[in-house]
Amino acid sequence: MTDYLIKTPQQLGAVLQGYRKEQGLTQKNVGAKVGLAQNAVSQIESETGRAGLARIFKLLAALELELVVRPRGTASNRSEW
């Protein structure tokens, strides 16, 4: 799996949406895994800056993703989404 460098909320939303689509899941499918409504998943993907961290972490869990924090300049790949 590829690492993606995320510097803005919009980039995070796009990456989460890309992973969801790559797995062939709908927003409703992903939300059902962790108790989020479809519209909550949609908000995270499109307006990540307005979404609460708890919801973002639920979506990360549903997509089997983790958040990694490291000093700038150590990531090797950039976001494609």
C-alpha cells in the first residue's frame, strides 16, 4: 500500500474517498461499518476541515487505514488524489 503525503484537509478527504472507491465500497457501506451515516462520510470526504476528529478516525478505521505523524521531509510519496 502506498503512503500519501497529506498537508491539507482537502487532500485527506480525497485520499479517503480514493481508498473507499478502490475497495469498491459506497459511502453507506463504509459508514455502516463504524456507525456513521452516509451523509457524515460524504462530509468527511468533501469538507474534511469541518468534520470532527472522532468521525475522521472512525472512517479511517472503516477503511483499515492509520494516521502516521512524522517530521516533514521524511515521506517519500505524494498524494495522487
